[in-house]
Amino acid sequence: MKNETTGGQEFNPGEKQFIQRLRQHPKLWARFQSILELTGNADGPLKTADEMEALLIEELRALGSTSMNDFATQAEARVADELKGQDATVRSRKKNADVVVCLRVGKCA
């Protein structure tokens, strides 16, 4: 790894680890960048404190939603792996609406 610095200072181990973990979650990386752009946007149009608060709340909600989606995706994969480990006959598949309609109506094409 390169000798990374910020403004002449080297990253400490915690900062390096944080960046490495964020690289594994590009959607979270984008959310954090968006929040930093809002808070450091001194050149943009002047906003009132209420406007900034509303924008930050919106971004924090989006960050929370992104975090929950990532968590749910990882949890689902982990549970599926555990079930497959317990019973090799376990299969995952998506719903097939055509088959459901076919079975209910009793007429299949």
C-alpha cells in the first residue's frame, strides 16, 4: 500500500481500516461523500440553517436506508448459506407468477 497522507499527515491505522471497509461498500462511500459535499460546500449557493438541516436529514435517511439494504443482503446470503449447510436439498428460487396462475386456474399453456 502506498504511503497515504492527508494534508501532510499520514493516515492512522483506524483511518486506513475505515477506508478499506468503505471500499467494500461503494454505495455507502457515495453517501458519505454526499454528506461531506453538503457540509463543505462553501462555494455553492448560500443556504439557511433550516435548508442545510433538511438536506442533511435527507442524506442521513438515505445513508440509513443504504446501510439497512446492505445489512439485509448480507444477512439473507448468510442465512441461505447456513440452510444449505444444514440440508443439501435446500434450494432458493424466485417466485414464478405464471406457474401460480397456471396451478390456480388449472389450465397451463
